[in-house]
Amino acid sequence: MGVKFRDIVSPESIKFEQLENKIVALDAANIIYQFLSSIRQADGTPLKDQNGNITSHFSGILYRTSSLIDKGIKPIYIFDGTSDILKKGTQDKRREVKEESQKQWDKALEEGRIKDARKFATRSSRMSSEIVEGSKKLLELMGVPYIQAKGEGEAQASYMVEKGDAWAVGSQDYDCILFGAPRMVRNLTITGGKANLEIINLEKVLKDLEITREQMVDIAILVGTDFNIGVKGIGAKTGLKLIKEHDNIFNVLEKQNIQLEVEPEILRNIFLKHEVVSDYKLQWSSPGTEGVVAFLCGEHDFSEPRVLSALDKFKKIDNKQKSLTDWFG
């Protein structure tokens, strides 16, 4: 879901060529949900193997990752750890939406409304522990590194870009800049149609808005985040105006006589002092062709020629000829 910053943050269009030789930290949850939602049959049914196991995410990970690598991009997948307790409200709301969408999907199918069925189906996607573990196994077999975050995957990915171990975060959520990502790329893994790549540069955003990162976080808290309900009637533009007028959220709350359910300092620290893994290792290797084929084709009914064709694109990663630093530019 993420913070609603569209009204005050304007991404810039970029081309895939500008990401060549760059390492991108992908928000795994964000991306896998995209695959689960978009890679479906006409009536909304996800791809499944003969045993009824969902395989939409495997298809997305294999073909999209191979496509990125073919374009000279080195991906890292970052998986969520334990969510902050304050996120429970958001998670509960998402669960309710999914359950209602499931009901509407079933009803549309019964009534033969195929177009409506697919629409509701995409909103019912769930990411189970089996889907997460299966995704990690496929990445291992493909030789693509992933990192298990302590908390929010977006926070971990943002830290890695700050540290210089990745060039940008690949995600749809503006939360990444709240977590301090110097750069984030949107629409990198959109399936179907032509990707409209966008980049957001944190330094430029802060300069254009004439605010600090702390003030940007304060605006987000007023608008509402995954960790708190915003103030009714305050959108991004109003929040920006209030913070610029009163300097920080504490002054805004006092002057406007507003009370939040959660202390602002606690919410601030989620974005400004997030817990991360710092002792990770990044290493790409050639895909284990036999293992990938056995997993996808033997266990999950994928087409072997198509899998081999996708794996052939991985030849662009050659650790023996390129050192890690060669991929930053």
C-alpha cells in the first residue's frame, strides 16, 4: 500500500539502458504480489501445476529476472522479516479486502462474468509461507542472491542503496524514500505491456520540496502510513504546507490541536532508525540448470524449452570476468 505521495513527488522517466551494469535491490514482497496478481488465466485463476500448487510467482521470478539480467541489470531480492506490531491494522484491512474480493470472484465465476472475475481475482492474491520459501529456493537454484530482512524489506533494501551495495531499490511504494533510499525505480517488474520506468531521486525530491528527510517522514505520518492512520482531511499537499509552516510534526499537532493514536517519535523511528542486517554477502553464480529444470519442469510442470531459453539469458552474469564494483557505474 505505502504512503500516498503521488501529489508531491514526481518521478522522472528513464530507460532500461540507464540501468545497465547497475545492481538493483528488489522488494520481494512487492514484486511477488505483482506476479501473483497479474500472471493469471482469463477468468482470474492463477497458474497451477497438476497438483494444484500455485506457480504464478515462479513464472514471474524466472522470466522477469532473466529479462532484467538480459538487459544488464543485476537483481537482489529482499524478503520481509517480522513486521512492526503497528502494521497489524494495515495487514488486517488488506486481509479483509482479499477475503471480500475472493467472494466477489467466486460469484462472478458462477455468473459467467469473466472480465469481472479476473478483476476481483487480482485483488485476492495472498502470499503464503510456501510461496515465500518456494521463491527463495528458485532464486538459489538460479544463482541470484536474496537477503532475509529483520523487519521491512523496503528498509533493508534502502539501507543497501545508502551503503552503496546496490544502485537503487526496485519497488512501487514511496515508502522506500522514507526509509532513506537515495534512488528508487518504479515499474521495473511490471508484467504485460511496455514498462513505463520511473526513477525517484531522494536528494532531488527534498531539494524540490525544500524540506529535510525528517520533515518528509513527518508529512507521511500526517497523511498516513502502513503503521498509522493519518489525520482526516490531510493529504500530501496539505501535509507539506503544514510542515513547512510549523517546521515539524510536533508543532503541527500542538498548533492544530491534533492527537495521534501513536506517538510521533515512535513512528519517526520506524523510518529513521530501522533495524537492518549489515553482515550480508552478495554473490551471483551461474544457474544450476539441472536443478532449475528438475524443480520447475519436474515438480511444477513448466515447459523445459522455455525454461532453458530463460536460463540462457543468465550468461550475461560472469563473476570471473567482472568484479562486483564493475556493476555500479
